[in-house]
Amino acid sequence: MSDARNSILTKLRATRDAHPLTPPASDFAPIEAKHWAEEERLPRIRRLMEAVHTEFLDATEADWPAVLREFLAREGVVSLLYAPETEAGKRLFEGWEAISPSPPRGEGRGEGDARRDLSENPATLPPHPNPLPGGERESAPGPTLIPYDRPLEDLKPQLFQSIEAGLTTTRGAIAETGSLILWPTAEEPRTLSLVPHIHIALLRTDALYDTFLQAMREQAWAQAMPTNVLLVSGPSKTADIEQTLAYGVHGPKRLIVLVIHP
């Protein structure tokens, strides 16, 4: 560090220390006053998020894997990336096997051949948004589970060329703004919610909060946080180019919230 810079910084520190400032007390009263009845939170969250093109599914703890599989099959989605080491990932894999106990195929634990007989109307499947390298979509229309159990570099070709949907958990949702709280971890990295065209987020109804402040306080965020936390209200969209609204430019084109009721 140069002598001139040292001199300037020394003078600034001396002035700062000679005239210490006491920050004003934070006034959280306005946001603390925001409350919704428990039965009003989910309808409000749903209304706000649907206004920006978020889609919702309803399920229970017992049947959400079946509800998710049926939705993916109906939409013609053939691949779902998930985190196998999370509790939700383990539950998904167990439920998937119970629905379609077929021999595993492909690489990685959890890639089952979940099948559905659409022979009567095979033309109902929409074109694959990211076709498999060098060819057509597989003939088997059932969704396939793909575990995120490899380094990102090993998964990249499949992730960017053929995987259509990614599943994540959430830390809950905020009624004030209609936003999901995503909490990326080493077991469930943010790639799951950012790269696939469809992001499916699990939301449990016992984790609904009035405000962001309430969520931070009740979950004790000050004690430990990941490298980033995401607040998501809808699919990726931008109007930077010629002020034309486009979806999926910086992330998923669709956001599906799978609400798990008691």
C-alpha cells in the first residue's frame, strides 16, 4: 500500500473513531403489523403467483409422488432431475417405485422406467423442447427420474440437452408478496431450479408466513445461511429486448408449485 493511501486511510479512521455514530433503532412495526388469517395465506399466495403465470397442483403427503408423475405424463415430460439425498428425494424415489416398479435403466441411482400406455393416441406428446442429441424423443412416454448424484461437469450434457424438469423443496412461502423461499444446499443445488425448462417446487402448507421478516425470524436465518437464498414468485421472464415479454430467458419457462396438504 502506498504512503499516500496509508496517510489518507489513517486520517479517515481517526476522524471516524473520534466521532462515533450510533445507528438509529430499526422500526419493524409497519411490517410486523401485516397479518393474514391462517386460512387466508395459501389463497393469497396462490392468487399473487398465478397472476404472474405460476401453476399450482394439490396433493397430500401420501400421494404427491403419484400426483407429480401423473402431471408430468400428462404434459409429455419424460425426464425429471431430483436430489436423491434429500428427504423429499428419497420419498419421491420410493413413491415412484411403488407406482411403476420396473427395472432401472440408464446411469445413476433412481432412473426408473416409469411407463404409461399411450398406444391409443401416441400423437398427443408435444415436441421435446430440448431433443436428445442426434434424434427423436424416446418411444417410452413415461417420466424418468434422473438423480443429481454426479459432479455438475459430468451432468452438463444431459442437463442442458435433454432434462426437461427439475424438482426442489422450499423453506415455505410469503403471503405478503406471493413468493417461494428456496434454500439451496450441497445436496440440492440451485442448478435444479435454474436450468431445466420446468421448475417444480414442493410447498408444505405448514410453512406459510405472513412476511419475509417473519420467515427470517422463525427460521433463525441469522444463525446460519447458505451462500444464497432465492425468493421466487413466478417463471423467469424479461422484457429487455424491444420491450417484448419473454419467458425462460434467464431460467425456467414454467414454475409449478406442488402444494402438499396434511
